[in-house]
Amino acid sequence: MTALDRAFAKARAENRRALLPFLMSGYPCRERFRADLAEAARFADVLEVGVPFSDPLADGPVIQAAAAAALREGTTLARTLEDIATLPAGAPPLVLMLSFNQVLARGLGAFAAAAAAARVAALIVPDVPLEESAPLEDALATRGLALVRMLAPTTPEARMGRICAGARGFLYAISVAGVTGTRDSLPPGVEDYIRLARRHASVPLCLGFGISRPEQVRTLAPLADGFVVGSALIRLQQEGKPLSPLLGALRDATAIQGDRS
Amino acid sequence: MNAVETTGRFGAFGGRYVPETLMANLLELQAAYADARQDTAFQAELRQTLAEFVGRPTPLYFAARLSEAWGGRVYLKREDLAHTGAHKINNSVGQALLARRIGKRRVVAETGAGQHGVATAAACARMGLECVVYMGGLDCERQRPNVERMKLLGATVVPCEAGTRNLKVAINEAIRDWIANPAGTHYLIGSVVGPHPYPLMVREFQRVIGDEAREQFAARHQGLQPDAVVACVGGGSNAMGMFAGFVDQPRVELHGVEAGGNGQGPTSATLNHGRPGVLHGAYSYLLQDAEGQIAPTGSVAAGLDYPGVGPEHSYLNDSNRARYHVVQDGEALSAMAELSRTEGILPALESSHALAFTKKLLRERPGLTVLVNLSGRGDKDLPGLLAKGLLKTE
């Protein structure tokens, strides 16, 4: 059983869905990031940390701005790995999110080794679709890391089956066709899409993009195994506000009531 | 289907590194393009559009006075005479026909110098498609006439003010638009960059340049071919279109010319100063730092000011079939003035890089017969250059 498996199993045992807060490494500055990461760890089942990239294609304005600011602060992969290594031993497993070019710049094997040494559990690399995933998945697997596969509302069912078939760790279902960012409402088809994806999934299915409010999590809790919240937290950091009130409310919203699908 | 058509790989380069949200679109486009390529009705409509709307074939022109001045024989493929003033229209009409065929009513595009934006706006107007063009804020300033032309042609121009405010940022925004609107929108990429099938498809829509030039040259010279073919390379679509006509003729040298900037600041010479990586969906040479962050670029020519390059150019570079050179801003500006005075042709700043290299090539090897792709006209560049004092008309 991997650290990720244990994290999702623990949430299930507590009759909850998993909460996956996302923070951008080095944002708004190194010290504050480390403090916020430690804070998020108190509420998280799995931590997600972005390594800032100059040209992130799948990110909306909030995370783009955070990445640009973090780069101006001198954030690097090496610094990120140092910072996450400061988390206490009992902290939730951590997943890194970054662009493929940042992995290539180190080399696949060297990257996997460095990430494993920093106790990273998995990678999310949004610009590596199934067709291009084999070399990266193989390099990560050698070090016991998973590459988190992604599903989108545009993914046809046959393709969904192929993506789910070899998935490890968890699956990341993008809730809306679009970039990251908070949204007032999710599109009408989202529930059918998640139900369909869940039929094919043999690992936990987590929903991300556009999830910002506890009410959304409460409504969708019967459908998905976990929820990623990013832009809403980064907006709080932007405004210099503490994260714990939102994290606490989100954590409460993950409780499963009634329908346990 | 051959290997390139299925995997999108030119040797090690290419592929499709895009978010999952776009994969269904790319697979749909790949299938639709393969289908259209075999469809005689589509090909006939494309040929007719190229003839009647674009004005093809463009002439092959012997530059007699320039040849005398530079000590060789210089031929120009006159893409500056194509409708909207550059080679970009060849690809824009091809992809717009394809978009209409697959039922996409909205087109998004990026543009650097504005030539691809203008061409796409014109093609969309012609075919009744909605057109949104993303353009870096810096480029909007230095290519003002093209911004007005796009608007007149009915396109919406969205200035992109993030980061470097140039072509790279415009592509980022166009891709994000496509991610947010995958169903009814076609992304009409203007160069041989991006994920498969774009590098292959754009090359095929541009190969009309090289195919025509080869026939035109052979018809004038009893079947002979030029010693060398020269084209500027930003993303590399005019070069790839020209090279496509000659790549299977080993005796014809292929020379790509990258932008070296002003000699002090950053360059846009990806193949000369970069190393392979992934940007905008493809594995190709890339200007980047040790962390894999995309490096700042610089060039007086907005259309060459890009940190990546088409994956097939990376392949031609590594296999030594083509050679890639660097020309600085000042050399390109001189060549622009020189062609204007000797031949009465005002070339685009981008194409002027190809001319400047040709001058150097003939200085080293006098007497060569060189075919230069004059990819666009320079009217768009004048206001910006005059305002900055970079070009003197007296």
C-alpha cells in the first residue's frame, strides 16, 4: 500500500471524501509558502504543490499570476524539494504539479530520483496526455512514484476506459473544459461525466478546476473520492488572509451524508 | 498512414504535449485532415481558392540588380505578392476550409507580426467564420497597421499583456481559449509548431511555395535546380513550405535563418542557442534556462521573436539536412533597405533576415545561384521602424 492509498483509505474510514489543497511553491514568498503548507497539511488528505512555470497552459489568471510572482521570488525545483522536506513525518502525502519541460530539464531519471528523495508521492503533469506518458510513467515507477492521469469533460468514453485502465495513485478529473480558476457554478453535465468516469476508475477519482466553495464540495461529495482546491486558496494568500477558515469549512464539507456511491 | 501521420514524430521531435481537454479535438482534427487530404473535392476547392482568392501561383523573380551587387544569382519567390502580403494566407485558407468542413464556426489564432492574424481574418471573412486573434501587447504597438487591418476584416483582436507581451504569450492565450471552448472552435495555428497534426498539416498547406518554386525554376533552367534555398525561421512555416519542395534533392542546400536580436540582448535563435524541450505541445529545440523556464527572446522582427521552432526544423538540423544561421537586427535592416533601392521591393523584416544571410553567403561563395523565399512585404513594419529611428528613408 502506498502513502496515497493509505491517505484515501483513511478518509474513507472516517466517512469523508479526501481534501487536496493546492499551493504554489514560493508564493507569495518562501517563508509564507512554508507556513501555509504546514497549515494546509493540518486539513489535507493529500497536499498538492505547484512548481512555478513561465508558460503554464492549463492555468487561469490567479495561478498564472502566482507562478509569475513565485518565479520573481527565485523559486526553483531544488528549493521546492527542500521546502517540502521540512514537513513533519506524519504529514499527508504530497503531489507535485508542474509542466513537462521542467521535468525534462532535469532528465526523467534524475527528476524521479530527486522527487523520491524528497518523499514526493506522485506527479501531475497536465501537458502529458496518455499518448506521451509511457517514458515518464516508467521513470517514475522505478522510484515508486505515480503519474496522476487526467480526465476531461471532452474525453470520449472509450478513451476514458484506456486512461483509467493503467491509472495509479488517483485519477484527476478536470471538472470543466477550461483553465484553472474559481467558478460560480460547474457546467450542467458534470455529474453525468463524473458518474461515467467513476464506472471506469479503479483508483480514487478526484475532481479539480473550478472547485472553490464548501457548498460545491458538499453537493458533489456523493460523486467523487476527493476534491482539489487551488485558486480559492491562492486568492486568500493574495489578500493576505489566513487559509484555515476556508480549509476547515472545506474539510467539513467532505463528510459523506446519505448517498454513499 | 506513415509514421509521421500517426505519431506526429519527426525523428525524436514533435508529439502532442497538451492537456487532456484538447486531446479529443486534436484526434478529431487529425482524422478530418487525413480525410480531407484524400478528398478530391476538398483539394479542388483549395486549389481554386489559392488561385482566385490568394492569387497563386506567386512569381519567381530574378533580382538582376541585387545579383550584380552581391555577386551571385538571386531569385526571389514572391510570397509578398500573395493576398494579404505574406505566405501566411496559404495555410489560413487551408485550415479555414478544414474548420468549415468539420463544422467549427469559430476560429481562434495567434499572431506575432500580424501577418498570420490578417491572413486568418481574411480567410474567415471569406468563409463566414467568426475570428478571434490573440496578439502580444508589444506586437500590437510595433505592428499597428496590421491590427487595424484585422479589425477592418471583421476579426476581434485581443491584446495579450502578460509577461513578454509577444508571440509566445499570444500562443499561450490562444491555446487557453481553445481549452475553454473545445466544442465549436478551431485553433488556426500560423506556423509549423504546436502539437500533432499541426506541424505536418501546416507544412502541407505551405508546400505550395516550394512545389511552385521548383517547377518555376526548372522551367526556366532546363530542369536545373538552385544551389541553395534560403528562408527565415521563427516557428518556421515559410521555410518548411519552401524546403518541402527541395528536401528530397540532396544537391540543393537548405539554409534557415534565425533572428539574432540586437547583438546585446536576448536572441530568437532557437536552433543555434537552444536545447530540446517541450513548449506549446511539441518536443523541439527551445530557448530555456537550466530549470526549463522559457527564456526571454528578442528580435526587431515580431514574426521571428519566438523561443521555440517547428519540430521538423529540429529534425532537419540534427540530421544535417538543413543548416541554420543567425542574422542580427542591423543586418536585416540593411538588407531591407538594399532590396528596396535595388529592386523596388520592400520586404518584411522577417524576410530581410533571409536576404541578409544570402548576402553573406555570396560574399563567402561568389557565383552561387540562390533562391530566397521573400515571405512577406514590409509595409507593416514602416511606421514602427520610422518611429524608433531604426530606418531612414533619406
